[in-house]
Amino acid sequence: MNKAVTPDAHQERANATDMEALARQIGIPPRPVVVQQLQTELGKADPDIRKAAQIVSLDVALTVTVLKTVNSPMFGLSRRADSIEQAVALIGLKQLSILVTALSVRSVLKGDAQALARFYDSSSKKAYAMSRMAKATRVVEVGLAQSFGLFCDVGIPLLRNKFPSYTETLKIANMDSERPFTAVEQLAHNTDHAMIGGIMARSWLLPEQVCLAIRLHHDYSVFLDPKISPDVTRLIALGLVAEVAIQRYARLHATAEWFKGGDYVAGALVLGPAEVEEWIEQLIEDFATGVE
């Protein structure tokens, strides 16, 4: 006898179909071959570290970026990695896979060069800030924090390419102190960057906590929902701290997001309000010295 399909299952299938259609409409790029091959190797019962390193090393540009990142203060390694094999030995195969997946975004995004440069700079700073805090506070795995930081706003350049008026929508959303950021996007475009980023993250097989945190990173009701994984709420909280530090460093008016979600940060990260402020100031100092 066939197992009955519940209404929830029907809804999940409908949602999956809708997401696939939206992905095609927006033009979400597929996983690069190097990411597919590395994730396949990692998924084996006994992954071959040398083979994994060889997969990455075949992409010269990616190799340079990976080594630059691994040797940066983001990881704080005790010695320098001069090859992908050395990098794997120092950070582990799982961390290498997360890093390669996140950094490969740069090979697939298209659009205005200046806008992309701003996106890369911001995502790099966010990944550094979140990784630094995660390593010090141990509230979440460093690899998850780094991956979220690099990937969480990937929907922005994709939507900018799709909708000519999206840049104006971003300005409105950034300054709106009442409505959720994604509500502004939905009203203008019937989609939002958190949804698109979450779909792309899932299609690229990023860790589930990262996918969900990307999808919900403008929904601050998650901090009050006991059903949401602590990893997800902590990633969102770390992202808020990183974002406000980036804004202050750039001497910009902070977006309304800190005023919407900032009050939840200390509790989510098990820090006092003064400690949160100290972290923001420390990150600003780090950005000023170029350590990211």
C-alpha cells in the first residue's frame, strides 16, 4: 500500500517547483564543476585529500584566492600554506570545501564591475568579521560563519542584473525603519535577495544552517522562535554585528537593520551589550589596518 501524501508534503513539492521556476527566471548560476567534484570527493566514505587538493589546484585563479584567504588573519594559522595540499593539512577537507564553494561565487557573478567590487569588498569584510568572532566566542563553527559571510548577500547582484530599478529598491529598503527589508523588495519585484540567496546556497549544497540563515537573515522574529536552530540565529546575529561595523568603518549612516534586530544580538551570542560594542569597535580597527 502506498504511503499517503500529507498536505504538508504537497505544499513542499509545490514550493520546490516554485523555487525552481524562480531560480530559472532570475538566472541563478549552477555550481561550478570544481565545486561539484570537490563536494563529491568529500561525500565519499574515505575521501582522498590529495585528489581533493588536485581538483582545486587545476583552477589557478581559485587556487590563488584560496591560499590568500587561508593565509589571511581570518584563519590565523600558525604557519603559511604555500599549496592547496598544505592548506588542506592546516584547515581540513571540510573547511576547504566550504571555502571553495563560497569563493567560487566570484567566478559566476556578472554585472557592473563597480557594483560587483563593492559586493566582494563587503562580503570579504563580513566573512572576516564573522569568522573572527566565531573563533573567539565559539558560538558557531568558523566554517559556517565564513560561508554565511561570503554568501549571504549573493542575491543582491543577481537581482540587480534582473531588475533595472533594483538599486533604487535597495536604497529604499536600507532606509525603511518600519517594514522588513525583504518586504520592500517583495513589493517592488515579487521576490527578495534573501530568498534568491537561500535558493542558490541550497542548489550549491551549502550546509543547511547556512542556507536557512541566508533565507531568514532579515527576519528578526527568528530570535524569538524556539524551533529555529541556535546556529541559524547566531549566524544572523554575527552578521548584524559585522554589518554595523562595516557601515561605521565606511562612515555611512547605519542601515535600519541594526535598529530592527540589534537588540537581539547580545542574547543570541551570550554577550553583554558592552561586549557587543567592543566587538564592533575592534572590527572597525581591523578594517582600518586592512587585516580582512
